[in-house]
Amino acid sequence: MSTMSNKSSWTSRVRSATLDKFEPEDLLPDHQPAYVASWIYIFGVATIAALIMLIASGLYLTLEGPAWWHTSSVGHYVNSVHLWSVELFFVFMVVHLWGKFWMAAWRGRRLATWITGCLAFFASIITGFTGYIIQTNFDSQWIATQAKDGFNAVGIGAFFNTLNTGQAILLHVSLLPLVLGAIVLWHVILVRRRGVVPPIDEAGE
């Protein structure tokens, strides 16, 4: 069977750009510098591990429906796993963020890596907020009513009504996880491209 190659197509351009910028050993490294053995370097991957648990438990909750975690013992357990994954996700992310701040992680042409990390942090705050207001309990009602006036004061209320549980559920389970996931994926790719940032006193930086 004959084939036709078109080097001007977008698939060819994307493949060429990818192969030019990323080596296989960069995308899937089998060794790291000695300074990566420090504990401060574990919080990035710990954040991703918590995010994976978040996604898995969130998918389970989504498939079963909003009322399930109030009436089922299994639902209580999965909801608790989701909650504690959120808590660990934010703890690990904040430690990772502050650790990289004090290491000046934007050094060595890593500014885009730093910016995407900050964007992931802010996106996770919005995602977490929508999660709290769809718990369908007193806590969620209180959070939604207290946030309503603040959102209206800055004009966000015209686009997002915190008292609209259906809108919050749609944002939390559909749009915001995709946005956060895309930013995290972009961040990881940049880390793989530029490498992990060395300590400040490391030669060559």
C-alpha cells in the first residue's frame, strides 16, 4: 500500500517540534542528580499522587450521584477519601510551592515552569471551592451564601451563581478538572524539558 507524506501538515510539524525539544531520556529518565535525594524534592510527585487519588475518588462519586455519599456507608468512605485527598493535595502543593520559591525555581530558563505551577495552584483553589459548595449539606449552604455577596460585589455573580448547585457541580466535575489537569500536565512536561531545579549553591546556576 502506498503512502503519502506531507511535511507541511500540522501533525508533521508537531512531531518535528516535539522530537527537537524532548529527548526520550528527558521524558522518561532513569536517573536523577544526587541533590534530588533531598526531602524537598518529593512534594511535587506527592502532589500528583494526591491528584490521582482525587480524580479516582471523584469519578466514583460522580458516577454514583450527589445523594449517594449521604446514604451509603461506601459513599461515606469514598467521600472521605476524596476529602482527605484534597487536604493532602493542598498541603503537598503549598509546601512544594514555597520550597521552590525559596530555591528560586525560575532560574535556568525555568520561568514558564514556575508560572504554570502558580497557575495550577490558583486553578486548584477555584476547583476546591466549587467542591465545597456541592457537598449538599449545611456547610455547603453556608459557604455558598457567604460567598454570594462577595462574588456579586466584584461582578462574578453575573457568570457564576454560588447558590446554583447544578452549575457548581458541572464546573467541578467537568470544566475545572480539565483545566487543572491540562495545567499540571504542561507543568510536568516543562519540568521534564528543563530538569528539576538544583539548589542555589549548585555550580552552574
